[in-house]
Amino acid sequence: MKRIVTRALIVLVATLAIVSAQVAPASATTSKKLISDLAAMWTTLLETPSAQNPFGTGGAAFACIDIGGRTVAPFAGGAEFSCTVKPGTKIFVAGFSWECSSFPGDHPNSGTTEPELRQCARDNDLQVAPTVNVDGKSVKVTPVETPELKIVMPEDPIFAVPAGTEGRSVAHGWVALLNPLAPGTHTIEIGGSSPANTTTIVVTPGP
């Protein structure tokens, strides 16, 4: 399964610190944290019922995915969508990400073993970093991949399998973790894939 705006299956900030015309990611961000957040994003997506899932019948109305730790990953289909968050919320940006799992209905060449799933995710993700701009300022993304994830299908799953079906998944992605945005409206633009994607982040006033 991939993040790409042409499919229904399928990111995304306190004051922005600007250095050399770039938006700075959260200062404490490490590759380990980025891997953990990517794993949390895909686990949440795969284990969320279709009716509340941006990859399922829920659509872009459920694009704002809570991955824990006051961190949100806007991630949905469509060339344009929006997400409303509270002040103090960090934004996990997946500029592009591809997941391969052992569930029927996922990528046709996913495979079933961990090495096969990992190779599938690597091969199908973008081979060159996408461009990510927040309010017109460039953000650097880092390529990371998850460990093998153990996934259990919920009721009303996004794949045509019974609830409780267990499977394996591996994801690769170009990601960044950004500090919270000040209250107001902000724009995240992602390029490098076709078509481009624009996400509006609305930070509501209040606690």
C-alpha cells in the first residue's frame, strides 16, 4: 500500500524556526524516533476500521491520524485535504511512503516473508526524496523503514479478510517530524510524485 494522491488508499508545526530558508524539524528528532512514528502510522492505519480510515470508506475526513504522544500524521488520498489540530501538536510528515503486507489485496508482489516485504517496500517507494514545503519553506525529509510489523485486522477492515486475521507488514518512507505550528492556518506542499499534494493544517486556539 502506498501514499499517493491518486488512490483512496493512503502527511503531514509553536513557531517555525527558519535557518537557511528551511523549516527546522523537531530538534530532538532521531532516526529511531522517525522509524517509531512511521511504524505507528502504518500500524494505526492498517488496524483502523474502513469507516474511520482515510484509506477506506472514511476518506479524507479521517486524514488526521493520531499516532500517540501528541503527534498527528495527516495522511489521506486526494490532491488537497485539510486537518485540524490543537496547539502543541507535533506533525509527522510522510512526504511519500509505501507499505507492503502479507494481506490479500495489498500490493500484488508483496510476498509473505520479512525480507520479501522489506524489498517490496523499498522497490516501490520513491527512489529520490520528494520535496516538502511548509508555508513556502523547504523541509528536509529522511528515508527510514520500519521493522516487521505484526498487524491484526479490525472489524470492517480495509482488506477483504476476516476480522482478527493476523499479518506482517514493512513500510519505507521519506519523513520528518516537525515542531508544533502557531495557531492559524498553514500549508504543507509535497512534490516529487504525480500529482502534487497540498495539505492545509488548521491549528485551533486554546489549550
